[in-house]
Amino acid sequence: MVPRRPAFVPDESGLLFASFAAEARLSKRKDRMAAAVQDLKNLADRAVAEIAACADDAALEAARVRYFGRRDGAVTQATKQIATLPASEKPAYGAAVNEARARIEAALESRGAALRGAKVDQGLGEREDVTLPGRPVRVGRLHPVSRAIRDVSRIFGTMGFETVEGPEIETDYYNFEALNIPPGHPAREKWDTLWVSNPLGDDPKMPLLGRTHTSPMQVRIMEQRKPPIRVVVPGRCYRYEATDAIRESIFFQYEGLAIDEKLTMADLKGVLYSFARQYFGSQHNVRFRPDYFPFTEPSAEIAFSCVICEGKDPQCHTCGGDGWIEAAGCGMVHPAILRRVGYDPERYQGFAFGGGIERLAMLKSRAPDIRMLYQNDLRFLESF
Ligand code: PHE
């Protein structure tokens, strides 16, 4: 209630009245501010209680969004409000917003930490059953044929043979002619050949084929190098052939070649015996028999005793019942070949050998059929 003032001092009374009105407005604003500050306190109290009751991460995240969500969060809204206030009210309201923000943030932080701690405790409380069998780890391994190739390189390597490789598509010259097998020679019948047409045009004087053996590399190496030579050449070969238990149309061979002064058949036998002992162990029998190849003279065939039947099963699928598996051809390099590549056969001699890699892998893995190596049945491949 505004007290009445004497009318004769209008100036003063006018002034007084104005100051009362201002005061009234001021106190109204102060009330509103106090209410707003109180609202913020209540908001923070409610939030802190709610957050403390959050049972899991999802509830906690929902609470965070309720207060700090970018658009509708309660604290976010209050913060935006600050800018709309007159300058005189900003500090008090701003301070209250900051305080509410700090309390709610602290509550979120401490509830989050409590929930994380509870999770760890729960994990620690779980018991491991140490008697359960372990989960097997699948271990990769080399294919038996790859292993045999590496074994061949390693074992001949210990005897000074360097591993080299050569082309799988050969010319008629290196595959046959340079090895004393001219066109029409009956030895060609020994090799069923897959001819290949040249995409750049066929040269009738130089037909191409999938090499039928690795022996062409004997000539290529002798042309490229000077004696002494000791190389072993593993590689894929091709024959137009029906497959059976010990034959494939695509298969691997290893070729060996040594050229030096005073090499004899005894050196050849020593090297191959040593190889057989290192590859199979000493219990394995090795047999040399005379044979014929146009590019070696004399020639021999080397056979290993059958690991499947040990020579005891006349019906053996793998050795055909005779107890031996032909494993390689070999012999002394023919003097005509030495002459053809410009070596003097009076001074240099050499021996060569060539055998099937799959035969080795079969004997070692006791696979009764060569085709098992290429069927990619993991039950078979994983058993080595
Ligand atoms: N290349 C012959 C074959 O495939 C084997 C062989 C190699 C024979 C070297 C003698 C010397 O049957």
C-alpha cells in the first residue's frame, strides 16, 4: 500500500511515486529470478536422484539425453535462455545454470563409473571351468607336394645342388630334339604329348608343347653355364595320359644335373642313395636297374620299395604287386648332348636324373592313390 503524500509537494510526491513503482517492479523481477534459480536447483535435485537410480548403461544414456540432449535437453534449454535475459540478470541465472550443469554431470560420471565397476565385479565373479577341453587351433600346413618339392631342394642342396626353374611350355627342340629324340624317333612314343598352339602364330619349325619332363632344362642350363654344374630343377610337367593310382596328366618332376671332370656312375649312385636315405630314412630299400633313355648312356631306373605293402601284397593297388615303385630315371649324360652344347666329352662327364615328385609325396604320406593329392579333401591333406 502506497502511503498518501501531501499534494503541495507534487514534484517530490511524483518522484516518490515513481521510485515506489520502480521498486515494486524490481522486487517482482527479483522474485521471478529467485523462482527461476530455485527451479534450476529442483531440476538438478531431480536429475541427481534419477541418475543415481539408473540400472544400466541404456537408462544412463537416456538420462544424459534428457538433460544434455542437443535440442531438447533441460540444461541445454536453460543455457540458451541466458542469452535472452537483460544484462543485470545474466550473472545470477548463468551461475545457477552452471551449478546445475556441474551437479548433473558429476552424477552422470559417478553413476557411469559405478556401473562399469559392477560389470567388472560380475566378470570376476564368474568361474572358469578349467577342466573344459581347449578349443583346437587350426594350424595351416604345406600341401604334401609342396613339402616334397622343398625336401628335394633341401636335400640335394646339402650336396651342393642349386635349385633352378624352367619354362612349362617348351619347344619341340628342347623337349625332344636336343635330347637326341628327332621327329619320328620311337622314343617319342614313350611320351604322350600335349601340343600347344602359339597365340602369336604357330611356327612349324618350332612347335610348342607342355613339357613332358623337366629334362629340357638339362640342355638349357648347359647352354647358359660352364662346368662345373650342379642343379636340381623341380617343375610341373604335362602328358596326354589317362590317370590311374600312380599317374596324373599334370604332375611334378625334379631333374638333377651334374657336370664336372671325372664324374662316374658311382657318383650318380652315391648321390641318389644319399637322397633316398635322407628322404625316407635308412630302412627304405632302393633298387637300380638298367634302363634306356635316348639322352643318357648308360641309363638306369631307380625304384623304392613299396611303403604301402612292403612287397607283401601281390594285389597291391599302389605297386601293382611287385613291391617296387619306379621313382626316377637316370644315367650319364650322352656325349652327343655334351658336344651339342659345346662341351668336350673327353674332358667333361655328367650325370642326370629325373623323378616324380608326387611319387615321393605318396610314399612319404603313404597315400595309396596319387589322385588323393589333388582332390583337396582336407581330411586327407590335414593328416600330414
Ligand atoms: N626325363 C625322364 C622321364 O621323364 C627321366 C630321366 C631324367 C632319365 C634324367 C634320365 C635322366 O622319364
